[in-house]
Amino acid sequence: MRIARFMDGKGIVRWGIVEEEEIKETEGLKGPYTGEKYPLKGVRLLAPAEPTKIVCVGKNYVDHIEEMDGEVDQLPKEPGLFLKAPNALADPGEVIPYPHFTNEFHYEGELAVVIAKPMKMVSDEEALNYVLGYTCAFDLTARDAQRKDLQWIRAKSADKFCPLGPWIETDLDPTDLGIKTEVNGQVRQNSRTSLMIFSLKKILSFTSSFMTLLPGDVVLTGTPSGVGELHVGDVAAVTIEGIGTLQISVGH
């Protein structure tokens, strides 16, 4: 099932289920059908989550550690987490203004999960029972600010630094999905989620050991190698097997 958050022609934000070329409206994220239907091409898709926080994992693919000049013989022993605030969300198809405070604006294509119910102190074995579904994400990053700032708030959590979408796919096994990022039609990242250092189960269980994840919260699972710069006019797209494609562009 594909769950979408969208804006209709009158500017009203709604939730619904995508079925072929139409969306059947529901009462909220998980409510019953209202009976209303909207043509998919006639609505604007929005980021399919309303999180209280966005949890992200750094250095979760060995090849990405290598390209960032890390020591691959000293892999992390537990997930390295950081946060993005909800202001960082951006919608599918959105034009992201090139940030005025950076000269190194980078893309990182990632698998993201949306949490279904409150999650605290949950085991690895039970972790996926708390997942509503899966979507595509970009962890946009001001790389120069990441290097020089004390914390990563500006580098990772500026406005529109977390595009999300196009929808939530609920019926999916996340353990071995193809993930590909293209910039202006050229493949820049091409990997599989099976190559993560820490599995999704481990990431969620570890996070829940000290932080309560709430319904609608989003967890990004890390990026493979191939990260790089974006420039004004670029079009970037991340495609994940079984989900679809999230596309953004960079404006002035």
C-alpha cells in the first residue's frame, strides 16, 4: 500500500492511498476512506510525514566511510546518530534554494522509514513491527559548515535539507533494496541496503534504547558512496527499489 500526503487544487492538505493513477482520500494518515478520489496528476505530493524529529545515521556504508577518508579497519561499533528538525522537510519535486552560507552543497540519497506507533526500549527482533512504511530521502548537507561548525545544526538541519517522498510504501522488505541517485541523469550512487553496516532493525532498536520515537517520526538509514556537490540548475533524483523516485532541483 502506498500512503500519500498531498495538496488538492484548493490548497487543502489531505492523506490518501495511491492506487494506479488516483488517490483515494482517507481521514488522516491511517483513517478510513472518505469516498473522495483525486487524480494523481491533479494534486501536489507533499512530504509523506509530519515528524516531531528526523533521526539520521552517519557512516553506515563502508564505501562511504572510505570516500570520506575514514578508517575502514575501525568501523563504528554502534550507529552514529544525528538529528534534523522538522523544518528541514521538503516536498517531492520541490526547488531547493542554494544555501547562501555554503560553497559545498551536497546530496546524499537514502532509504527512510516512518514510525507507526510509540517506540521505546524495543528489541532488534521487534523493531520492524513499529514501522509504518518506507520512503526515499535526501540528506542535503552543507559540507563546509559540517567541517567547521561545533555542531551540525546549520550543516544538516537548515530549511529544506530533508526532501522526502514520493509516498510511504508499507509492503516492503527493507533488507536488500537497490538504491540509486542520479544528478542531471548521470548515476552518482548505486548500492543496496544489504550493504549497510547496521541493519534497520539495529538502528531502530538502538535509537529506542534512549529516545522515544513517536508516530510520524522519520529515520534516515545512511548513504552509500558517491555523494557530491549540487549546483544551481541541477536536478537530483533518488530511486529505491519497490518505492519509487524522489526528485528535487536546485534554484537560486
